[in-house]
Amino acid sequence: MQLKKIGFIGAGSMAEALVKGLLLSGVFKKDQIMMSDVAKDRLNFMSSHYGVKTTPKNIEAAKMSDLIVLAVKPNLIGVVLSEIKGLLTARKILISIAAGINTSYISELVKRKMKIVRVMPNTPALVLAGASVIYCNPLLNQEEKENISRIFESIGIALVIENEELLDAVTGLSGSGPAYVAMFIEALSDGGVKMGLPRNMALNLAAQTVYGTAKMMLESGIHPAELKDKVSSPGGTTIEGIKELEVHGLRGSVISAVESATRRSKELSKGGK
């Protein structure tokens, strides 16, 4: 199935990241994309900067689109769906990137069986280095699933899961993870400043070290434990630093952070299981 037209309801940062990725990857052309939003300045920006079609009316975006991306805040999902549900036919695919809103809840709101996809992207999508996890309800066929993957691969990596409940753990790990990593980079930088490095130098070194390490792991497939051992010389500086991290419970703290964020995601979920 050839991807035809895609509509974004909501023109915020994540929608912009997707538009940017889709255009750069060639998955969609600018005349195949329409965006709606209540903010006229956002629509003007998206139109002038990316050349996509825009409209202040959600109904227009839904009507012209084969795929409809719900890129609004979770508390607005009900309002948007009540507005466009009359246009949601069996041939259209509804894609939600609203955190905590599950597919059964969306089905209840639209009051009909239709193809629904739920995606948990994360903020590095804004620089086309995101991690997105996709759940498709049983009404999508394999070709449609592959097309959805192509869309989100345009902003980073995209993984498909069969169990929607795992999206809570995804939220706790990759959804919230950029905040944990930012804290680690900040702490690493603070350590450099404490030892006499200028702030800008320390921050650049810390951020590049995290970026480079992640890139090396992703491209080589090396296990983090193996990489750690390669850097740790007997009696050297790295193993001394690792000892301090272990004493202060780095691993346990990170595991607990993912666990707590996952639990909170479940509490915030709408519509039950």
C-alpha cells in the first residue's frame, strides 16, 4: 500500500519533528501533509518553513488524510475525537502519540471498530535521534504495520510490540529517560567543574562522551558491561570512579527511577487495560 496523505492534529514540537523526518527521508512529500492547530502562529511557521498544507480546522485535516496523527495533549484527545469521529472510516488509520491514552479508550470514544496505533516517542525525535515504540491494534495488516514503522523510523529507531501494556515500561525507560540522561550529563559536568575545568568545556565533554558512548554501543552491538571493562584498566582511574558509583547506588537508583515512572504511567493511563 502506497502512503498517500497524512494529517496532523496538533502542530507542536513532536508533530514538527515527524514532519521534518518524513520530508527528509522522502516517506512523504510536502503536498501529502496537512496540519491543523488552534495556534495560527504555529500553522504559519509550519507552512512557511516546511511548505506543508495547514488549516485551523481539525475536520479538514481528518477528511483529507489516510493517516491521522493525534499530536495533542492527552486531556484534549476526547475533545478532538468527538469533533472528527464522523470522518473516521474503516480505511483510515488513527495514530495517537498522546501519553497514557490506550487504544481501547480511543475505540470507546470513536464508537466504532477502526485501525488504531499507539506510539510512545521521546524528545530526541526533535533532532531525528528518537526512540519510538509502536503498538498496532489487530485490525492493521502487516503491510500497514510496516508503513507505520517507516513513518517513525524517519525520526530515529522504531520498535513494534504486540503487548500494549508494555508501553508503560517504555514510558518509564525511553519516554522519561532523556531527563535521567540529562541529569547524568549535568552531574558529570559538575564533577569536571569541581576538578577545575571551565563550565563550557566540562559540559561539552560530558555531552559528547554520553553521545559517543551510545553511538558506539548502537553501531557495534557491544554490551555495556563489555565496554565498561574495556575502559577499566587494573588499578586505574576508571575502576576507582566505578567503585564510587557502586557505593552510592547508581544502578539501583536508575532501576528504581524506571520502575517509579512506569508505575506512574499506569496510574495516569485512561480507559483501563
